[in-house]
Amino acid sequence: MARERQHDSRALSRPQALSRRSLLGGAAAAAGAVTLTGTAAGTASAATTRDVDVAVVGGGLAGLTTARDLVAAGKTVAVLEARDRVGGRVVNLSLAGGGFTEGGGEFIGPTQDRIKALADSLGVATFTTYNTGKNLLYKDGTRTPYATDGILGSVPPVDAAGLANAAIVQASLDDMAKQVPVDAPWTAAKAAEWDKQTFESWLNANAVIPSAKFLLDVATTSIFSAQPRELSLLFVLFYIAAAGNESTAGTLERLTDTANGAQESRFVGGSQQVPIKLAATLGDRVVLSAPVRSIAQSGGKYVVTADGVTVTAKKVVVAVPPPMAARITYDPLLPASRDQLSQRLPMGSIGKAIAVYDTPFWRTDGLNGQVVSDSGVVRSTFDNSPPDASYGALMGFIEADEMRAYDASSVAEVKAAVLKDYANYFGDKAKSPTSFVLQRWNNEGFSRGGPVAYAPPGVLTEYGAALRAPVGGIHWAGTETSTYWNGYMDGAVRSGERVAKEVLAEL
Amino acid sequence: MARERQHDSRALSRPQALSRRSLLGGAAAAAGAVTLTGTAAGTASAATTRDVDVAVVGGGLAGLTTARDLVAAGKTVAVLEARDRVGGRVVNLSLAGGGFTEGGGEFIGPTQDRIKALADSLGVATFTTYNTGKNLLYKDGTRTPYATDGILGSVPPVDAAGLANAAIVQASLDDMAKQVPVDAPWTAAKAAEWDKQTFESWLNANAVIPSAKFLLDVATTSIFSAQPRELSLLFVLFYIAAAGNESTAGTLERLTDTANGAQESRFVGGSQQVPIKLAATLGDRVVLSAPVRSIAQSGGKYVVTADGVTVTAKKVVVAVPPPMAARITYDPLLPASRDQLSQRLPMGSIGKAIAVYDTPFWRTDGLNGQVVSDSGVVRSTFDNSPPDASYGALMGFIEADEMRAYDASSVAEVKAAVLKDYANYFGDKAKSPTSFVLQRWNNEGFSRGGPVAYAPPGVLTEYGAALRAPVGGIHWAGTETSTYWNGYMDGAVRSGERVAKEVLAEL
């Protein structure tokens, strides 16, 4: 089992926290990674109790944003975080040879206004994702560079029929998405029709040219870390609709693109700087290594029991993914609608493999480091080098079927498979990284997948209304509850801002 | 919240069991039901510890059968049952006016050899489900009795085109099911094709006559307590294939039929007599009111921590449905394949509504009490009277969309809706039962749905192999793991017999 426990594998209650711990802890114990230090926060000691206005379950961007807004309104708050670091699905991993890389969410793009505002407020700057030079298409064992600076050039150079078919499919999806209200997808006029089929069934009927199907498949696994057969068509349309904001309609292209899309920019210092700095403003309101086991009503209050700390509160905000929220014991029981919802929103399957080199050598070959591939364990990559390019980093996503195939493999096995792919894409130099970091979210005890919980057919229409519906004094946050940028850091921040308003209206 | 807590709503740890309790306890506290007494078993007292060869999690038919076989082989066993009764999804509920009814699994039919052998060994007899007289079709507000004793008569009298279409669909499903190996559905030649679509998509293409689609929809919700849009076609085919035994191929008809089908017979004294008598043979090896919270490896053993009792064991058998097993904390973590499987097998949505009358008056009207309906909260019914017909009982299933619509309703609201249906089907006499019992499995804290966990598209092909794969010394039982009669009492017994052999081979 040891090989599945690289990061944050704590599963059981061990009241830790006998001393102050860093915000980044064992989480960075990956192959090639060492522990980063961060701003210290509070930690639970055995038998600690706190009494606050609001207990927040989960110290990711959603929970921390919730706490920020509640504290600003004068409320007392305790944030209970299961891991020994903040950030949830956003984590910096330091490299053995110096520097760091990002193991979770890292990109920010246009219309992601709320994560941008948060980062700005904390002094975390952004820089443009490296996007100079040509993309690579790797298909049928052949490597084809292609330009990204023209309209036609922005799509991988498959056959003309496939390009035309893919363009029609993309336009159809955007049109259908416009008919899906982001705050209630189940009320779309065609919700029943769209929620009764898999995205795969729809693609089979519409992406009829094989190369078009290939492009849509890569887009799907890159966005959802799930295969088209796992997803409800309605959920895919909702997710596209959510890739915008109150004044800009979502589009598929905004999800997939680097320039002008969701991968446009990155954070200086790494994305986890945002939750780390946000947590620092909250001080010892944030309790680490405190996985919540139960939420019980008692004497007009809620008793939130975590390993090593018990918090009594007037309200509770649960800011963890639905399948993780289901593992908390509730008394009284949650309504069936909420419990059965949480049985029906599984996490996608995702890993990130980062290979580090002395230089970003692909740049001198005129490549931007971005690949779209039809084979290998890594089928999409990015140049993850730091802004000063003091070293080079290739980051590859391991998605869905590919991740599942390697869930139980050793790091060495995954590394070998990944470097073989990188060599196919970028040449033999890629075979010899100075360090290699693997982050497998499926094996993380407090995530068990990523980047987001998705909906199979039939779930949104029957259970969607339970996503944000409070249960007594228990409110729900987390990127899965967001109407915009669901599944992204921006959605997490939006959910925290929404739920804080909800709770404040009741306090 | 009180209205969701009729039965067994304990969610949180309260080490109860300060005294011996009956095998049937608060579970029968339904509207119109009072507590039945049963054979006493052991119960946990605070801080109890036990050391055994095998800890069994769950005192339903699967866990109890496991324990029986292990004890017969000379092993020491502890069965930890969360509820204050044994039987899991099998429960007798006593009636205020005397007598009892069955709130969970109750039927037994041909090829269900293992539950039959178990019942025989315990002296629990069966009797034939009342099936004399005509069935009723209630469609478009019209009530049509129809005979069930001829080949054509066994199908509700919809239009001829619909009957012909339904017959072709049924034959196709049976043929496809024959290509699905029950022990590895994911290895079927067409597994990928069948697992990438919902059953609804397949029905839309094949059950093209509206009345045929109606018949298939009713069959689907009756069998799975899920709508066709929620189910993988491959899972449906597996489930049909599993409706047989080692020498008899499964068929759709065996799932749906009363005579010669899965609803053929019932147990004298109620189905829970089987687990109650089985538990009695195990004595104080069975611990009630002991929900298991964690399973941890420590010092070469497993430490199984339940409310009020901790058991150390060489091996652990988890005999609860996958979504419930996911709520236990494991240390070390389960492999991703197993954890993500348990995120992807939700429980169906089911309730049973039993109205009791002085006599089974529908019999004198020449009706057998069985209805197939296209409207109402109850769309299929059975005559659930005792074998001596000393009173009459109409049992109706509330399935899938209908159950979800009433999850949060009061018992009075459900009762009113059910009796309106029963009056439509059986006349005004049905409006005045002497008692009424409602069992809503979605609201049960230790089931959260029923009768079985089902697979949406993409799950069996990617995760099916994890269903029975042991994880170290942790083995998996429960009807969801059975190759035959998956979802039925027979499957639960088979799973216990299989897992006991598995464990014994290793001890």
C-alpha cells in the first residue's frame, strides 16, 4: 500500500498537532519533492474545544473564502482542515533541486473574476502561461507541430472533414449550453432529453468523423478527467455554460484554450500562495490535521467533531467535495435528496506528472510545450516552467482511463511511462529530467479523485436542487456548488462568497 | 427532520447497549407498527474489546452467512451490526392491530437456491405468493383486468404493436445478457459498447412503440428502483444474466414474474425470520447498535472500531452496500480502484407502502392484487396478506422518481397519495385500511436507498474488477458482490458463502 500513500494519505483519526505545524506539511513528500514551509496556523491538540458562530469544514479556497467574509462581518469562525496544509486541491510541491511545482489547480483565465480579485487582494501576481511557438499534435505515432496564432491554426491539424465536423460539434455544444441556466440546469427546456444520455452517446451521433471524435475525446478528458461515457450530456452543457460569468456566456473554447481561455495565466509563487496567504489572514482560526467525523445538532447548536478538536457553532459550512461530505456522519440524518445526491457525484480520475530539466529545451525547438496526443499515459501537456525560466518543467495530465490504469503502479513505473511519452513529444532530452514529481489525486485520502465531482446521467434533473439547498443550519460550499467556473479555483471562491452571504443572512 | 427518522435513523455514535436488546428494535417504529421481539443477541457496552479471527461488518444476510460458515470451520467471529436489529434490507414490521408485514426484501423464486437452502436449514418455510385471479393494468386512467394464465395473457393488454415490440425487446435483452459473463461483465465482447450508454438510450432506439416503452419502464423501475436513464445498459444485461444460477441462464422474465419468477414465494413468519434465526445460532457473536467507523491495520492485525466496541481480527469482511462501505475510514487507505468504485455505485430509491384491511377484499372481486400502472406514487402492487388470509394487505412499491418526490413528505401525505392509487386500482374499500405502514429506505441511515446499488454507464468496465478483489485482509461481501441474484436475498447469501471460502483459504 505504501506506493499509494505519497501525499496526504492519512485516513484515520490520530489527534496530531501536539505542536504548531506548517501550512504545507507531509503533502509535499512526493518523489522528488520536499516540504515547503508556509505561514503557521493553528492546530488541534487533543480534546480541544471551540465555540464559534460558524464552523467551516474544509480549508480549501471555498472554506477559506467563506471564513474571510464571515470574519469581515464580525463573526467568529473555526476552519477545520483534514490535511496538514491548506489549499485542498491546490498545492505547491517543492522540488528536491530547488524551486517548486504545482500539483493541483494552477491556471487562471478570463472571466475568472473572483479568484483574480482574491489573489489581487493578497498580493499574489499572475503571469502568462508560456504559449510561444508551436503546439504539437501526436497522432498515430506521428508528431506534427502546428501554429496557434490563426483561427484555423488553433485546432490541431487533423483532416479537413474532421476539423469541419469538430467545428460544428463545438458550435452545437455552445448553442445548447446557452439554453442551460447555470443556477438550475434541470430547468432547461430540454433538460430531460439531455440528462438521459451519456455525452458519449451524443458524440457518437454528432462527432461522426473519427478525427473529430478524437478531438472531442481529448477535450473531454482534459476538462473533466472522465471519459465521455461517464458524463451526462446535460452536465457537460452546464459545465460549458458555467465557463463564463454574469456578463459573458460560457463556451467550450474558453474551457480548452490557453490564450483567452482557462489556461491563460498562472500565479507567481505557485497557486497555493493564494490559500496560504488567505489562511494567514485568518491565523489560528484555521485548524490543521483535523478531519471532521461528525456533525450533530445538540441543544440548539451544531457540534462538529474532528480528530483532536470539537467545535460548537450556530451554523456549519461544509466546503468539501460531495463524495467526501458523504463520509461525515450527520445527526439528524441528511434528507434523502442530499444523501443520494452525494452518492451520485463521483470524483474524476486525475494525476499530474511534472518532469524538471535544466532548461525548457523545447522552447529553442520552437515549441510551446503543449501537446495533444491520441496515445500514452499523458495526452496533454503544458510548459510549467517558472516565469524566469531558470529551469524547465513539463507538466502532463494523466486523465480518466489512463490514470486508473496507473493508480496502483509505483512512481517508477509511472515515471517510465511518462518520460517515454515526453520523449515521443519532445525528443530524447526529455528522458533525463533532474527531478520528477507525481501527484495522484485518486490516491489522496481527502480528495479520492479530481479535479471535480461530475454528474452521470439522471443526476442533475433529479438531485440538482439539493446541491446548494441548506439543511437546517448546514450550508454547502465548494467548487461543485458554483454556478460559474464549477470545478475551478474561481468556482471555489465564488461558492465561498455565496455561502458566506447565505449564512450571514441567517445569523 | 423528524419525519425522515421513522426507522433506524441513528446516525451518530452513541455507545448504547447497556442492556441486552432484542434483535428487532426501534426498526419497527413505523406509523402503525410496533416493536417485534426476537431472539436476543449480544450488544456492545462502552469500551468493550474483542479479539477474533474474523470481524464481519454488517449483520444482514451476507454478514450472517459469512459468520455461519466461518464458525462452522472453527473460526472465532464477531459480527458488528450498525442497527439495533439484524437483517439489513430485510425487516419485519409489526402492525398495531396484530400481525406483521415486511418492509424490505420478501420474495423468493426459482434458482434462488442458496437463500432456499438457508431457510430450509433454519426451519423457515415458504408459501406461494397470492396469485389467483386477474392482474390489473391501470393506464391512461382506465382499469383493465387481465388473465395471467396464458402466454399472451402474462403481459398487460396494451395494443398489439406494443406487445409485439415488447416481446422483441425482451428477447433481445435476454440474448444480449447471455453474452455477459456474470463473474466479469466487463469482459463481454461488447462490454465497451453496452457500458457507454444508458439503458434509456437503448430503449429509445428499441422500444419504439409507446406502450412497449411503458412496459419496459415499469419493469425497469420495479427491478432496479431506478429510471432507465440512470442505468448502464451493461449493468442491466448483467443483472438479467444474474437472474439464474450455475445451470440456468438468467432471463428478464424471471426477474419480473410472480409464478416461476422472483416473486413466486414468501417466507412463513416474514422474511426477517431467516436472519433472526440465523443470528440466534451465532449468539453473542452478533453485536447490535455497533456501527463501524474505522478499519485500521496495526501490528499485523486489523482493528475494527465501532461505536461501543473495538474488535481486533486477522481478517475483515465488509458486508454492507458499497456506498455505505465508503463511509468507513480505512487505514491504510483503500486503493483508488476500490474507493472510486464505491463513489460510483449509488443506491436505488425505494419505499414500500403496506395498507392492511380486515379481509383481502380484492380477491372476492377476482383480482390477485397485482397492478401495473402508468401513474400514481405506487405503480406496482402485490397481495401481501398472510398465508391464512386472516387479514388483507396490499403492498405497493414506491420507486425511483416517485420515491424521490415523496422522500421529504410526511407519512400522512404519502398515505393519502398511496390510498388514492389503491382506490383507483381496487375501489373505494381500499380507502379505509385498518393500519398503514411505510418503509422508506432512502431515509434509513444505514442503507440510504435500496434495494441495491446500481452501476451508471462506464462503471463496470473501469471498476468492476474491484467489486470482489480483497484489499490485504479486507474482503467484500453483500448482494452487490454476487454473481447470481445480485440485489436479492439469494445474492446476499451467495456472497457470504463465497467470501467465507475466500477467507478460510487464507487463514
